[in-house]
Amino acid sequence: MPLVARIVLGLCGVALALYAAASLTGNWLATPPWWEVEHVEMAFVTRSSGRCTLETLRTHATPRERRELVSAGVGAVGLTLAGFAVLGRRRTEAR
């Protein structure tokens, strides 16, 4: 595997693992998209002077079921990608 591909693969893997760890330890990096479901209770369209605007009232987010498992899966994928980046280097050196 070329060096550039290993670097990109490793950085993506580390970033995914860090993002998953952050979501499991209090969302200190950002709230991941799989963490909550956003509900809109009312939406309506208003027209004035030829323009349409969509307005929403009362949105709230509820926790998704099994969100911790999704975070753990994302972390596992990240660690796997980083591992492939490292293993690609070791096999190249052995040849």
C-alpha cells in the first residue's frame, strides 16, 4: 500500500476512534448525528408578497436507542482502519 494511502487511512481511523470516544464520554467534541432524534411537533408554510417560508414550532430531541453501541461500532471501525494502515507498513518493510 502506498505511503500516502496509509497516512490517509490512519488519520481517518484515528479521527473516527477519537470521535467515538468523545461521544461515549459526554459528547465533548460534538453531538454525533446518531445520538439523538429530532422531532418537529408543528410545521407550517406562510406566504407573503410572493415568498414562501417554512416555519417550525417546538422541536425537541430524544435519545436514540442503542446509541452507545453505534458509537462503539464507529470506534471499532476507526481502530480497524488505523490497524490496516500500520499493518500495511510492516508488510512492506518485511519484503
